[in-house]
Amino acid sequence: MTRWRINLDDGVDPVDVGAAVEMLDQAVYAKVSPLVVKLLGFSQDGSLVGQFSGFMHGEVIVAAGHMQGVCGKTLGSTSPAVAFKARYPTDGFEEDLEVVAPSPPGNVPDLILLKGSRSATSLWSTDLEIMASVYALGYTGTENKPSCSKGSLSSTMPGSVAITAHADDGFSGGPVVDKHGRLLGVVKGALGTTIMRIGITPNYDLHTYLLQSGYPGLI
């Protein structure tokens, strides 16, 4: 039987490698998914105009700032989202949210902070390494449990940090983490249709934004 070598002196069975990779993927999802919140955006008249993603960081929920005007899952309405609800993955609890730090002018960085009644332990962050394996988590359609898309960090250039992975409508605002579940950034949106290249707001921009908004930065 063919054996692969993965930074080990002894051979590793490909079946064992596949099982180990699957276990790692599951471990990342189990660690991060409880923090990923489904966000619902409503117009001034109370109509649902979009649904997207966010994640809990301490006492706030981090999301993509452009969602404050146009939400990730278009439902045929052009009305901007002015009010928000969170639906939590662990028990389906739903509540109204307060915008505690709106998106900066021009959505730079593309972030917004929301707050409900719940809090969570913050994700650790880490340095961005080109071609590192990454996981993007977010919500698709009417699903009430977050999905996970695996890819790689394809660009670390300031202003154009991106990953190569698949992200459905509604992933905007979801976290991007490494194989240890450490935060790399926040999903912004697709940068093309031929290659699934997704722009992200890097963790260092989020760290600065949190501090400027009066909340603890990333660890």
C-alpha cells in the first residue's frame, strides 16, 4: 500500500491521513460554529430584507458593515436594513439587536458591531500566512445551523486580503479561521464568479475597530 510522508519519519497510511483531516475539520467546526450567529435585517416597515452572518466576540456581535444598507440574501426588496435580529445556533433563540458601532464612512473597514443579551469567549487571532488552510463559516438560505467552507488564504496584501473558497449568499459577516480555530478575518463578499475568491476584512483591522469603538480588541 502506498504511504505518504507528512513531516514524520515514519510513513502514514493515506486512509489515516484522510481520517485525520476529517477529524481536524470537525474539530474546527465544533469550536467555532457555536459563536456564529444568523442575522436578520428588517426595513423601516418591519419587512425582512436580508439575512447574513456574524459572530460573537465578548459582549458584541461582529458583522460586515455593508449589511447595514443591503443585506446578504436578497428577498426582492431594495429597502435598506435598519433593524436587526439575531438567531443563535445552539438553541434557536431569537432577539432584537442594538447597533453599538455603525459601519465607518465608505465601509472602510467593512465592519459593524451589534449587541444582544448574550456574550461568549472571544476567538484568538493569529498572523496571516499566504496559502494557509482556512475555514469560512456562515449561513445559507433558510438554514439555522452555520455551514463551513474550506479553502486557502490567497492574498495577504493590505487592502486586498482574500481567500479562495466557496461562500453562499448570507456568508457575509461570518468568521474566517485557521486550522486551530484562530480568527483570520471577516467575510466581505465574492470578488469574482469564475474563481471563488472572497474578500475578507483582516483581523488586524477588526482589532483596531474594536478598540476605537470602546471594546476589547482581539487576543
